[in-house]
Amino acid sequence: MHRLSIPMLAAALTVALISGCSSHADPTGAQAPANAATPQATFQKIADGVIVGVGGAAKQVRLQVVSDKIIHVTAIPAGSFDLPKSLMAVKTGGDPHFTASSETGHVRLKTAELTADVATATGAVTFFGKDGKLILAEQPKGRSFTPETVQGQSFYAVRQQFASPDDEAFYGLGQHQKGTMNYKGKDVELAQHNMDIGIPFVVSSRNYGLLWDNNSITRFGDPRPYQMLDQQLKLFDADGKPGGFTANYYVDGKLKLSRDESAVNYEYIKDLKRWPAELIDAKGITGGPGQTVEWKGEVASDVAGLHKFRLYASGYFKLYVDGKLVLDDWRQNWNPWYRNFFVQMKPGEKHAIRIDWTPQSGYIALDHQDPLPAAEQNELSLSSELGHAVDYYFIDGNNLDDVIAGYRDVTGKSVMLPRWAYGFWQSRDHYETQAQLLGVLKRYRELKLPLDNIVQDWRYWKDDAWGSHRFDESRYPDPKAMIDQVHAEHANLMISVWPKFYPTTKNYQELDAKGAMYRRNVELGTRDWVGPGYLNSFYDPYSAEGRQIYWRQIRENLGDLGIDAWWMDATEPDITSNTSIAERKLLMGPTAQGPGAAFFNSYSLMTTSAVYQGSRDSYPDKRVFILTRSMFAGEQRNAAAGWSGDVVARWSNLRDQISAGINFSLSGVPNWTTDIGGYALEARYEKPDAKNLQEWRELNLRWFQFGSFMPLFRSHGQGVYREIFNLAPVGSEVYDALAWYDRLRYRLMPYIYTLAGDTYFRDGTIMRGLVMDFPHDIKVRDINDEYMFGPAFLVAPVTAYQARSREVYLPAGSAWHDFYTGKRYDGGVTIEADAPLARMPLFVRAGAIVPTGPAIQYTHEKPDAPITLTIYTGADGSFSLYQDQGTTYDYEHGAYSRIPLSYDEASGTLHIGPREGSYPGMPAQRHFNIRWISGPTPTAVDFDAPATQDVDYRGAAISVHRKPPAQ
């Protein structure tokens, strides 16, 4: 990477200040002429850093040393550093190993690895490596504070801008389903939603990260909220008349109404009031059966540049720009989402827009944002609606794994999940009875389809008792016996628990009596969608007492029955779907710590903290496992995994999951999954004809293949049952392929569980962006449909219907083996990879050592069985096989083992090193079968093929020299 030295930067900053500023402010607010001598900088030294008085928007900047590679920066416009305690950070400073110095116009804090330079005239902070080269610099005028008052409390809207070279790439920021891998030059809004997870941590291809400590809605890139079209553009109808688009409303293909509309805006519930009264049915439903809408017109602007548009829609929609089809998709009516597109515009130039929409009682809006100046659009910028300071952590590293390790140093270790969590889970919208759930598990065992977790989703309670955490005894007559039977079948039970309560329940009433319920939704009389509809609201996890009560209620009603894991749904929180952002802020507050708007993104962190901490206290020998629909920075310390929400069964949604999962992982949280097959279905899949049934099965199979190489492997959805044996008939091609990948997952368990162990012990990442392992290959930076699964596997999911091959880029810097055939390829090339229906392209990196196990039905079966070590030759390689007891926290106290493995290509030797550590129940002896893959072989994925060599291992080092191939 290219970095400027400290002297070079100081000179550059001096030129910038002289040429760009007529005056600067000192900490007291007095103005100095531009040609006045800058005084010697002064600072206050504190135990872990410095406080510097500065000019510019801030009056003071504080630098705190977290470690020699992590600097915590806090800038305030007034007052003191007596700020609210961070929710995301467990370590905000504390390292006393630094030096501080000053010279004219600058204060410098130096650790063994970093120098942070504060320019006192502007308050801008610049970071240098120990080699003196520039890593990152705040823009001299890049910090801003805008006073805001919310519910009588004072805040600032805050922003910080940083310079970014053209060749830089950005990743992370949570999970955003728009098919984007590299966020350089893009805008990303961090505002929790059913399908969107905002984590304010961004990592750079220049091997640093920024953790932005703010809980409110945050924007990466453009700080301005998008606007309805008429706010910034000139609109013209189908006849060229200014003022709006022509909107044509049809019923069963017949035109019923034509009118001009100044905006396409049925975005939220409140906006449906604009629907033509004559097209609203007797129940108040808009956009009902047979209704379609067409908008036609043109847009023009006085601003030149690349204009940004977002279509927010559910139902079926098509959007055309200048006659070209730009968007064509579908979403379920109650869960619309965004699709972005861009239009290059010249002042006064008109561009035709047409939207065809089948609402299916859904929502739609088209909004827009004028272009930023190019330099500003391509910089690194973070802004938040409400805060008390500009507050962030600069994290340096030698690579992106180092940077993610630094993130976890600040926000907490990623605690280990139980081993069984990495097996296969079966779920559906919800099992309706005790017998139904047990029947599914029994069928899996009869068919010898591996399974570790069966999931009881919502509505196991009586319909009028949401929040009771109690089974409906008419359908679940003996929950304890059900759970015991699940355990007897060597499986585990995860159950859905919401933060939602009906006021008629004792749990609501207990929480409300302690001031730990949000009351607005009940006061408004808003009813949910269950049966006749019930009043409801969510609890306040920002109340310490509320968190304790919430866990106790769960423990007493569910935990003590023996439930194994917790599915914490709707943790955005989604109190009432499709309300406006402004209303959502009111519904989720006031919290015990302040207005809901100030804590918009952090609800999930707080409520999973209640369950994680409570469960560890209640069941100290049992690993906690939480699946949550929303996540925030630091949540990995709560044994929480994320999933991508209520996605739909569309090929476009399948493809969007790949980059969403990779960037989620690059945000520092290693455990992630999706609803395999898509949660919500088009009507054509609910009772499909032969053609649609074929597509349905293929979509599920392709998603399942991808799912088998996700960190967590989970099938779930509504409508059509999602069990393997319900997706396709036993013995069919699709069934056999589904079963093959299920079994493959279990064969790979020694490899996968090592990756899981590494997330804790080595701050590892399971689902790895290619940029992590191939940072010098520029071609990988924007690839959004391939990734590494651990150090060995390159995964290339198939995301197009009836595709039987796909292009795969094999990164430079390694040779590659086709997993299924063993065929070797050079890196740095794009190939057309075979993708028959039964197989997804998979490649293994040369030098990889992949441990595999026996055929098993659950993860703790056959713990002492032989392990096969497959070495993919062509380069040196290593692997450290991790093992522990699997369900307790003994690993935190050293109860685990590692067996180091290394391969030397020059000598053809596999070294099995001395075993490190031990744990209760550890097999004293292991039998290793050894296979070598050097080229095409018919037994590449025959896991029971005879080994080339085998050894008995008792913990002492062994070297195995590769036998020459048979002549």
C-alpha cells in the first residue's frame, strides 16, 4: 500500500491550511489572522492518552489508547467528556503504553505501532504506521456538529469525513441485501429493518477499520436522507405537462382512474390514505386483487452528475428508464425493500420513467438524491442523527483478520456456540403441534438424514397469549416430554421468543409495573395480524430491571423445561410493520436511557444481553446459543448469530444473500445464516403446476447447496413445508442432491468445528470475503458471488435458474483443485465451471489440509472415529485441528486440544505435531487416514475410498511421507 510519511503529511497539511483557511479558532473561540504564528500546541496527558484543545467544529479531542494498534478518538463541541457509557464497547481505552509530544500546530500520541497526530488548528486527526507512512487522515474541515433536541434532551447530529485514495475499497457495515460487495463510492444507511442489519464498523483494503460508536441511525457516504422525487427534480406527466407523473389505475386490465401525482409515494401505512377512494374495498384494503398501477412521465434536474434513485416496493414491479428495463422483481406485500439504480443526468435533460406495479396490497415509493461532489462521494464519511460526540475507534492491522481481531478486542470476544449449532437445522414457519414436531424429527432419523436442531417458531402459545412464553396445552400437551424425546433422538430444540407482549398477559403486566414496557403502540390502539388482532407492544431492554425480568420469565416458562437455544425474533424492534421511521422512533421509547431515536440501532444488543447473561447465570455449564433477526456491534459476545430476515423465494434474493453474508462477516460477527429457499413465496409456488414445481425444487436445491457452506446451515420458510423429504420425493435427483450436501456438511464437521473454535481463539472469520485471503489481487475486490469458507474452500453458488455452468474467478496467488474431480487450475484466471443440477462449483486451495469425519447423523456421534486428512498438493499448507467437549464453557479455562498439521510440498511430507492440551472425554488415540489430491481422481469426494496411508496417533509427533502414485 502507498503511505505518506509524517513529515510529508505535515507539509501537506500546512499548505492546505494556508490555502484553504482565512482564519482558525483557538479553544476559547478567539480568531487569529492567517499569517499569525501558530503557538506551541498544548495538551493534557491522561492515564491512557491525551486531551487536546483544538479549533474547528470541535473544541476538544481526546485520544485514548486501547492497544498499540487501536486508538479511541472522541471529539466534543462543548462541555466535558462525561459522556454516556458505550453500549457496544467493553474496552474504551486503558493502555498506558504511549508517549505524547507537541510541536507548533500539532500534538502527537505514539504507541509501539501507531502515531496519531492532532492538528490543533482544525482538530483533524491523522494516523501513521510505525514506519511513518500515512494510513488514514480526517479531512481538515470534515467534522460537524448540528444541535438537535429530542423529547427535551439535547443531542448533536454528527459527521466525520476522511480522505480516501481512489484505489481503496470498503467492506463490512452489517448486512445489506443489494448485491453490493465493495462500498467505495456507495451510500449505506444503517437503520435496523426486518432484512437489513446495521453494524457501524467498516474495514478498508488498506488494512484498517473504523468502529463508529453511535446507536442512532447512521449513514455511510452521503449524510443526506433521500427525498421524494418532487423535492429535488422537475417532474413531467405522460403529455409533457410539468408537476408530476401520470398515474393510471387499472382493475382486471381496465383503466379505472388516471390522474397526475407529484410523487410515487405509498411508502408507509400513513401514505395509503392517498389511495384513490373508489379503489379501496369495504375492509379498507388498498391495491387488492386485480389492481395494477402504471406511472409514466419524465424527470429533469438542474444538477449535473450521477443521480441516485431507490425504488421501495413490494408486490410485482418493473421500472424502466428511457425505455430500458432496469428493475424487475417481487416481494411479499407486507415486507417491501429497496432497489437502487442510477441515472447520469445533465442540466435540463429529460429522462423517461415508467413503473408497472401489481400491489398485492403492498407498498411502493420512489425517492432520489442529488449527486454529491465526486471527491466527497468517494471519501470515507460516517454520520449519525443523534449523538453527544464524534466517537470512533481506529483499528490498524497487518491484514483484515487483524482488524477484525481489533474490533473484537474493543467489543468483546465471539464466544463459542455449541458444536451442534454447526450441524443442520430444520424449521418451518411453525410446527403446529407436539406430534407434528416429533414426527418430523422421527422421519429425519428414519431416512438417515443428518440433523442436530429442530426449531419451534412462533405461535406455540395460545393466540390471545403472545408473550406468555407458555405452550398451548391443547396442541402441546406435555412440553417437557416433547423436549426429552427430542434429546433422546440426539437432537436439540430451539424455540422462538419475542420481545412482544399482549397487555392481557401477566408477563406484560409485571414488566409494565416496573416501567419496562413501551406503551405507545397500546395507547394508539394498534392491533396485530393474529386472528381478530390484539393490542401489543415490546419491552424496554435498556432497563436493567426489565432485562432481568424478561430473562426470568423466559427461564421459568421455557428454560427450565430444557430448551437448548433461543430464537429472538423481531429484535429491530419491528413493533408495527410498515410504520414510518419517525413513528418507529416513538414506538420504541422512551427507553430507560433516553429517546428511542437515540438508540434506534442497538435494541438487539440489549435484549440478547438479557438472555445471554441470564442464561449463563442460570445454566453455567451450558453454552448459550441465540439466533436473532437484528444485530449490532458487540453482539458476538452474546453468543448471537444473525440471519437475513424474511427474504423471498426469488433467484435475485438468493444472489443478494452472498454479498450480504460476506459483508456481515467482515463486520466482525462470524455466525450467520439465511432462510434456505426464501421465507416468503409467490402464489405460483404454493400450489405449483409441473413447471413451477420444477423451478421451486431447483431454487431450493441451489440455495441448500449454498447453505451447506454458510457458517450456520438452516432451512426455514412459510407456506410449503421445507423438510428435505417434503421438498422432493425420496429417491429423486433433487432429493438425492439435498441429502448429499446434508451429509457432506457432517463429513466436514472436523474442519467446520475447527473454524468455529478459531472464531474464539484466533478471532477468525468463517465466511471470508476474497479480499481477506487475496489482498494483492485487485480483481477480487468487487466480486459479490464467491467467497472462501475457511482457508480451504472457494464457494461459488449458482444463482440462475437452469444454469448448468457459471463463471468462476480463481484468485491469483494460489493454484486450485476442483473439489469433485481433483482437477488442478492455476490462479488468476476465470473459468467456466461445471454446475450440474446436483453440484455447486467448489474449489480447494492448493496446500489445504481438510480433515473429514465418518458418516454421522448428529455432531456428537462417533467422537473417537477415524479422521481422514486430505492434502491438496501444490503448495505448503497448515491446519490446526481443534476439538473440545462441545457444549460447556470449559474451553474458556483451557479444556480443549489442538493437533497441528503441516504439509511441506518440497519433500511431500505431512507433519502431525504433538497434541496441545486436553479436555474431559478426549480420545487418547486417533486414527488418521491420509489421502493426497494432486490431480484428477475418480475418488475425489468418495469419503470412504481406501486411504493412501494411515497412522495411529497418540499425541506425539508423526511425519508421513507421501507415497508415489501407483504405476
